[in-house]
Amino acid sequence: MNSIEWNELITPDPEAAAKFYGGLFGWTTETMPMPGKPYTMLKHGERFFGGLLSPTPPGLPPPWLPSVPPGKVHDPLDTAVGPGPRVAAGPEAGRGPAAPVALGTCPG
């Protein structure tokens, strides 16, 4: 079975999301300076597992973007495609360690 290695939430208010999920699950955060906007890393215990960032372009609904280990992207895509879910893009080569990359969507 595949596991999600990294989860990103694109949200218009990363600070509010950090407070909400911190209270709900006990997650902590560390903010990294990045060009343009800071990147908030999500942490459970001593393990980083995701991040929060502002949307680009503004107005994007807040999606969670889960990532599976490199070389395993085809398995969840094959499983997800059926009534409802679909592959919106990819898989294609990513940049840096995030390769390959695919985007799936589910109506609703």
C-alpha cells in the first residue's frame, strides 16, 4: 500500500489553517522564508509532513495536494480513476525530487 509522503494545503489564510489544524490534530508549524511568500511547514511530533501556502492565483478554492513517493505515482492514479475521480494532468516529470507529478480531481 502506498502512503502519502507530503501534504500541501493551498489556502487564502495559512495562519488560520495552522491554528485550526493545530487545535484539531495537535500539529505544530515552522515558517520558512521563501521568495515572495513564506512557506509554513506542518509538523507532527518531530516529523515534517506537509505545508501551507497562499494560493496562486488568488481565488483558488483551498485544495489539499497529497504526494506519494517517487516511482509510486502510477499506482494511486490507476486506483483512483473510476466513477467520479479523474486524472487532470500527468503523470509528467517534476522539478527536483518531485518527479513524476500528476494531478487528480474528484467532483464535489
